[in-house]
Amino acid sequence: SDLAVKKITAQNKKADLLVIHDDIDLPLGKIKVVKNRGSAGHKGVESIIKAVGNKNLARIRVGIAPLKGKAKAPENFVIKKFSEEEQKIINKTVKKISDALELYMEEGLEKVMNEYNK
């Protein structure tokens, strides 16, 4: 992801960058909007930060934590398919993210953070 993001940001220097990624530290279906934060161990986010820096980097963190306790092997958990119950939650979350992106385009990041970080 770092090479693609670096290329895109090099071509569009004035464009804002908003990254949407999974986050095993958030409950399934929860979204949290952050800016200028570290990777918290997320390898993909870490590579993006190394490629383009963290200044003004906005992210939508999408919770994928298991419904039943903490994942024993997170590196394996993140590549597994969701159960039917989990998929229903994710489908609603995709709609929530879509609404957040629309709000971001219309009113900016601060408004999205105020609306979705409750």
C-alpha cells in the first residue's frame, strides 16, 4: 500500500488523503475517525506513514474485533471470512462509512469526527 499511496500523493500534491482500514482493536462495526495518529502496530498504516508521513493523515478505522473475545492470533484472524452474523454487522458498517465519506466531501473532516467519534 505504501508505494501506491506515495505515487498517488506525488501526482496530487494538493489532494487530501483519507485512508480507510480495518482495526482489530475496535469492536466489530465501530468506526473511529482520526488524524495525525500513529499506526498502533497496523502494518499497512505503518507503511503508509513511512511513505508519506503522518502530517494531516486522516483515517477511518473500521472495527473488526471478534464478537466472542479477543483474537488469539490476530495475523490469522484478519484474513478469515466473517461469520453470517458478523457479515450483517459489516454490511451496516459499509453504509455508515459511505455516509461518513459523503459528509467528509460536503463538510470536511472535523464534522465527520464530531459525528462519528461518539
